[in-house]
Amino acid sequence: MNTTPFTPTDSAWGPDERQRLLECATEPLATPGRIQSFGTLLAVDAQTDAVVVTSEDAVDALGLTIDEIGDDRLRDAYARGAALDPIRVSFNGVDHDAIVHRGADPVIIELERTTPDLEYMRTGVVTAIQRLAGIADATELRRRAAAEIKAITGFDRVMCYDFFDDGHGEIVADEREPDMEPYLGLHFPASDIPPQARALYLRKRSRAIVDTRDDGKALVTLLPELGPLDLSTTELRAVSPHHLQFMRNMGQAATVSFALVADDRLVGMFTCAHRTVRRVPVLLRRSLEVLASQVTMQLTAARQIDELRRQLTARERRSTVVAPLYGALDVHAALLDGPRTVLDAVPADGAYLRLGGVARTIGEVPEPELLGAVIDDLGTAPFSSEALPIERPELAVEIPGVAGILSVPLGEPGDCLVFVRGEVTREVDWLGDQTADNRDHPLSPRRSFSAWKESVTGRSLPWGDLVKDAEDLALDIRAAIERRNEAELAELAFHDPLTGLQNRRFLDDRLEELLRETESGVAMIFVDLDDFKVVNDTHGHEVGDAVLVAVGKRLTHSARAEDVIVRFGGDEFILICQDVSEADAHTIAERALLALTEPVVVEDLSIRITASAGVVAAAERPTSSELLEAADAAMYRAKRAGRGRVSR
């Protein structure tokens, strides 16, 4: 089935088309009570082998009475039909192909006269399959397959149909005689091949209509209590009068169609059409069913490969858009202002991003307040429309110029990513005028099938696969934000909330690693403020906290860029200096203490503090606990020596 984006039109799903589909659904297609005249039908009771239904021509066609019909030849056909399809039997001096339909009661046996002059044609199917097997391009495969079928069957025209998700179809291959009107690229409504008829192709993969002016033959039921005979899987099932008129209006005297079925869905069809009565032998029809199955497998494989390529490309685009989130401070800027934006992942005229109550836009979008109000009306579930003025006119009037909208949630309530598109006018080529002017009445077949253009307005370009791409992008953004938050929380766990410096937990977790990474020794400077309790007791803890923040900044400025500054706890700080000599570490410590002697101004207060520092430098690799103990001891030696100084 064609999942290529397609913009529906009023003709595709207007009220007249819906009514035609309803009318088609009421036709007894599977139980018409008649067969086509190119064969004879019998139905046999599975228990008694008695004939219970015959077509009205059975006695004349077989040269037997009803009682004689169940003779040895029929019983032989019935028995052999379990293994062969069809089998050859002779009645009244004429050879017939007998098709036995087992698995139901009564068992149906169909008889078609053989056509010896056409038997050889089926041998060409194997060669055709071999020629088609290496074609990977779907368009070329359909065209070449239609050409092969035309050459084998001798029909005037062979078309390949492709069905869209909304039920309508498109002619994607058209091999025809030179004097015939071209149909390639034309669309046709779902009612041309309604759902009930399509369902029959899932049970019976080909359908032959030998003569569109054939009234057919009635079935005669010999058991009054027997209900209508289900002819779903038969070759001879009579044709809907509506469809026969449709074919005659197209100039078709005979057709034979072959289903393209994938994943239990009718995704397409080859239809052969001829301007005069023409019958394809059953063995050739069987062979062409195999060819159609082979083409279906190749088309399915090609679609799967194309989809995998599309998914890979979409994933790569999403990655380039989302990757900057992990290192960005501003999520909105990362997604909307970078070299790659959300519009690279989901092409649209513009986008609207709302996170944490903050909304920003990119491209051509309505006023954010207006668009945000419409989004709130749409709710929190994903939503897409390519015809907002038609489907939700009450919302479209609030955001003029928007015909297509695609909204996906981003996890938290109110958070969302929205893409918008403006109106795009386009034309659709139809197989015949779809209006009432081309019909005798709204439910009758079209009279003319010449190409007819319909202009489509009020719609944007269709979203198609971009709906899934937008949902995947939203998931990637949510995952990136969650990982960012987790990383930030993990980072916060190693930072002192007051000063922003590393904390004791960081030191406990990372000091051993820092020691291992140091190539030529490490020095630790243990700094303790002198009599800091007096500051808290005199001025209060808020002033004390302000002093500690100032101390953290001064220590940072006095240290080297590569040094690690840690608030160890309370009024104690540690500087870890890698790859320094003892003399260099002493210099850094003195510079730090000098920086702390400058008064700290808090509001209208000028507070003076001093600090003592212990320096330990180790060329070898001590343990973290050994280094801390040595630095702490050196700091206390400095205090005992008079404070405000550095000790080793």
C-alpha cells in the first residue's frame, strides 16, 4: 500500500463518494447466485458425493443428466483435485480444466474448456520472472512487469495500481497499445475497487472477467434448504452489474486482474484490459499469480530498504540537532539558534518550542501567544493535521495562514514542540471527471475516463512520515534533557551550594584519582580562617556566609587555573596543586593568605579576617588520607606559630 504523502480532495472523500462506498458494501459480491458463461459449476455434498448445485448449463455442456453428472469422471476429478489444480477431464468430447475447491461443504468444482492454442503461453512466465528478479527500483519493476504481462497475455492494456492508506489508488504503470489514451499517474477513488471487492482478492489472487456483456448463468440449487453458495474463491463468480457498466464505459470488453498482497493487505494490483472478448486459460492465470507474488516480494523488499534508509537519514538529522543539548546552558537556543535546528529534522515553515513555561519560535509562525492558545486547545496528545481550516476551522481562524500543524509533547505538562506549515495549492490528476456531471446519477459509474484535474486548497504539504520523525525527535529531546538534569544533579552533589566550589564529597571521591593523574608530585594547601566564629557571633550567619563566599572567590583568583579549590567544611578550604614544587606551593599559599587580608565589605560592614595555611608537597604518591593528615597538621603548626602565616 502506498504510504507516500497524498493530499486528499473533496472528490476522494466527498459525500457522494461515501455514499457510493455504502452502496457497494450492500452488493452480494460473494454470493451473486450466478456465474460467468465461460465455464460450468457444480457443487457436491462432501458426505454423499451427490450434486447439490449446478449452473443452468450443466446438462447441455457436459452432455449428461443430473444423475449422470456424478459418474466416475466427476468422482475422479473430485478425488484427484485434492493434489492437482487444475486437473484435465473430458465431457461430451471436450477437454476441460477442473478446479476443485475443497475445505467447505458443499465442495465446488469448476470446469473451464481448455484452449490448446494458448497453453504454451504460460511457459513464458518463468522467463519473465527471471528477467524481473534483478530489478530493485519499484517504478521500473512495475513498468517492466506490466510490459511482461502484456506480452504474455496479448491484452491491449496492462496497468499496475498502487493503493493509498485512505483507500484511493493511483495508476503507477500503464503499458498500452499506441492508439489508447494514457492513464499513467492518474488517481481513482476507493469506490472503483471498494473494500468488499478488495477483501475478495485476499482470498482469491486473480479475477477474470471474460465478457462485459455476458449476463452469466444462474445457479440451480437442488436442495431447497441450501443457502446461497459462497463463490469467493471461485474462478467463475459473476460480476456486479455496476462494475460491468463501469468496464463498458471504459471501453473494456474483458479484464483479468492479479492481486499484490503484502502482510495480508491488498497493496496493489495488475489489471489487464482488452477491447474485445478475451479469456486467459486457468493455468496461465495461475502462473501469472506467481509472477505477481514475486513482484510483491520485490516491491516489499524495496519499500523496506527505502524505509530503513529514510529512518537512518532521519536519525542522523535528529542526532545533529539534539547533540548540542548536552553541553548547552540554554535548551531553546541549542534547538532553535544553532547551525542545525529542529527544522532540519522536521522540515516546516516554522516551529514553536515551549519548555518550562518559556516559549520561543523559529521561522514563519503566528504570534506565540495565539499559537500557544491553539496548542492548549488541542490538548496534550500528539496531533497532526494538514488541513486545519477544513478539519478544525474554529482553531484555524485564531492562527491565520496556518494550514498544517504538527504538535508533539515533551514530557512535562505544557512542554511541547510544534511545527506549522502554510497553505499549498496543488492539482491532482484523476481518472475521469469525479463530479456529478460525469455520471448519469451520483451513484452510477463515470461515463468518461479522460484525465481530469482538481485543484486542492486549504491544505499544507502532507506530513506523512514526518509525524513519526517529530515524535522520535521529541523522545530524543526529552532523553537529552533528562540526562542533562541527571548530570547537573550529579555535578551539584560535588559542589558546595554556598560558594560554588568543590566540596568534601568531591575530595573524598576524586582525590585518589587526582593523585594518580599527577606526573611530578602534588601539593595540598590546607587553609583555615582564624577566629571565624567571632564573625558569626558578632554579625550573624548571613554576614558570615557572605564572607565565606568572598573567601572562595579570592582563593580561586589567587590559585592557578589548573588548581582545584575545595570548601572542606565550615571555614576550612583546601587547594590541590598538581605538578608543582614545594617552593611553588608555598608561594601559592602565601599569595592566597595575602588576598584574604583585604577587608570584606558586606553591606555597610568592613570585616577583616586572617587565615592560617599548611602546605604539604609530596614527590611520591601518598594516599589521600596521608596527604590530608599531613596538610592538616601543617595548618595547625601555622596557627600555633601565630596565625596568619604558612607552615610546612
